[in-house]
Amino acid sequence: MEITVLQEQGRIPVTVLTLQGNLDSSTYAQLEQHAKEAIVAGARDLLIDMTHVSYMSSAGIRVLTTLFNQLHSASEIETARQTVLRTNFKSPHLKLAGVSPRVLDVLKMAGFDEYLDIHKTRQDALKAF
């Protein structure tokens, strides 16, 4: 998998991780490492551009869960859990863009569409931060 990391400025600074290749058990650690480095460097808002990802396994689901947890405090996670049960909660810190129909099916089966904003384009996602 090839991962490009860059900073984009909208209303707030957003770290964009652009993925190219499959997100599976042989590549998820790369995404996790790049995102961890960005978070340690001070990133609070991540956009994962999945325009060039045609397949995602459960390892991809696992790394997205890890990133969600790293970007939110324990109280924010509990609030999100309670809010998802009652209404609609979308993470203000982690968003996805360019998700293919096949990958979107995986995300929906795992319930990620309930708490992550999933946008058609990178520009739409950046505007949502």
C-alpha cells in the first residue's frame, strides 16, 4: 500500500492520508503507523482518502476503530456511544472520502456509517471539518 500524508487547510487544519492499494491484514499497520505519527505530531483531525482503495478487510475496520479511539477522549467515546444509540453522532475528528461501493458495504455492515462521516469526494469531506 502507498500512503501519502499531507496537511490541508480549510476552516481548521486537517491531516489527509491518501491510500492507494488494498487495506487488509498485510497493509493496515502502515496506515496505523502513518496516522500515529501524525497524531503524535499534533494532528487532531484526520481525513482518510480511500479513492484508490478497492478492498478492505476486517483489519481495515480494526485500524479505523483504533484511530477513532486515539482521536477521542474516553468521555467523548462514551458520549458518542450513548448518542449513537439515541440519535446521529458523527465524529468531528475522523472522516472518510472517496469510498468505493464495495468498501462502503463493508463499512455499513460494521456500522461505521453510524458514527463516521463518509463523503464522496475529498473536497466535500474537507468542507465538513
